[in-house]
Amino acid sequence: MYIREIEAFRAVITSGSTGKAARLLGVSQPAVSQAIRKLEELAELRLFDRIGGRLQPTQEAHALMTEVDKFFVGYEAIEHRIRSLRMFGVGRLSVASYPAFGVSFVSRAIAAFAPQKRDVRMSLQVGSSKEVFQLVSAGLVDFGLMNDEVATQSVEHSVFSTFSGVVAMSPEHPLRARRVIQLGDLASDAFIDMNPEDLGRTRLESALVEHGVTLRRVIETPLSATACELALAGVGLALVNPIAALDYMARGLVVRRLAVAIDARTLLIMRPGRPVSTNGQEFLRYLRLQLQSETDKINRYLDA
């Protein structure tokens, strides 16, 4: 390919003279004239007629220009893509999360990250921790958030957050006046439980057995969001991740600390050997900023 010569040819055609072409390209006028002569020699075509010191494109030049324009559309697209990759990284970002964080928390972080203002398309998959693990392991997403109920072999992982579960209740509940709920208080009302495979439920069960407390379970659900909705509606008490409760607190849901710490850990997992793009690193920064903001908000509420 004769890139420099073709650039000079295109500049002459579009500008109408070698002088203007030289200014467009930031070179001397003789350099443009030399490039045109070289292209004609290499292509074995007469591309310009020299009339009165000016270059007049031939029919062959106009025919060639049609193909040159097509080439430069692709060439400029490549340049744009290179700039985009330099600034933003790979232009697609896929994230998976378990529901406690995926329903609202990750969505709020995405809103702050503002993919619509960047050269990036995002995908957010919300599923069980097992499903998140499978997506990351298969390389179908860049990284994921899950709780620590799933074994982490074959993935890189780190603790993203640790929260003690909070007791959720309706704004009319008698326990709302207490700042801290004792484990035995959970037996004073119907209890909204998580599904048996939930690790938070397993930890709660151990504490209940240790303290000799029996709950009056009325319903179980796999989703913290559903448990919050049920508690807000007055169905009973629930033990939930405070991050999942934030949206419902704005609607009137009351949450209180539990005297016994029932920790819920969220893990950040990635596929080994798969580097995180610039976009991915930036979004992780937004996730951590969102986590700090929401942690502060939760603590202010619980300490009020």
C-alpha cells in the first residue's frame, strides 16, 4: 500500500490544489507534488493533467477516488477505535451479581459510572451466586459479585464487603423503638426466612440453636428484596443484608441492628488470567465508591 501517496492524492482531490493539500497534511508543496508523481509511477496511471500549473484530475483519478474514500472511511474508523480503546478500554463491559447487590446497588453504581456518556456498552446479569460463579468461570462476564456460599476454586476472588445482617420490620412494628434487637426478640413475631441454602440463614440457625431460640417461620424466599417487601407490608420480621434494604428504608421500612452478628460477605470474583479492561477497572472504582457511600448512609441510619 502507498499510504502516504494516497493521502496526498486524496488531499489534492478534496482541496483542489497541491498548496491547500500541503497545508492540510502539514508538509511542503513540493512533497505533495513528489508524492503524486510517485503514485502515478507506481500505479502506472496518469491521475492528473497539468494545465496552467494546476492539476486536473483525470477520469482514472475520479474512479480511484471512489475506492480511496471507502478506504479512508474504514481507516478513520480504525483511528477512532484506537483512540476509544486508549481512553476507555474494550468497549463492552459485562458484570454479574447476586440479587442482594444486583437489583439496586449495582444499578446505582452503573448510573454513577454513566455508560451512556462513554464509548461502552454494558451488560448486567442478576442471578444466584452459583449462576454468577458459572458466568465468571466460563468467561461470559468480566467479573461478578456473589455471597460466600459458593466454593471459589478456579476463580480469583477477594472480599468486596462484609455486613452484619439487620432486622427489617414495618414502621408500625413494636420493636421499632429499640435500637438493638436481641436474638430472642425474633421469636416475638412471624419470621420471614431466606431459602435453606442461603449461608446467612445457616449462620442464623447456628446462633438460634446456641441461644435456644425457636422462630415462628411463616414464609421463605430466595431474595432479600422480597423479604424487605414482606416485612414492610407487616408480614413479619426478616434478617437481611442492609444494602438490599436501602431502597425499602426510603419507603418506610425500619431496620435495626441484631445483637448477635450474622455476617454476610460479598465476594468479587474474576476469571484467572483475564486482565480487566480500563473500563472494567474504572467501573470497579465506581462500585467501591458506591459501597462507601451506602455504608455511610446505613451507619448514619442505624446510629440515629
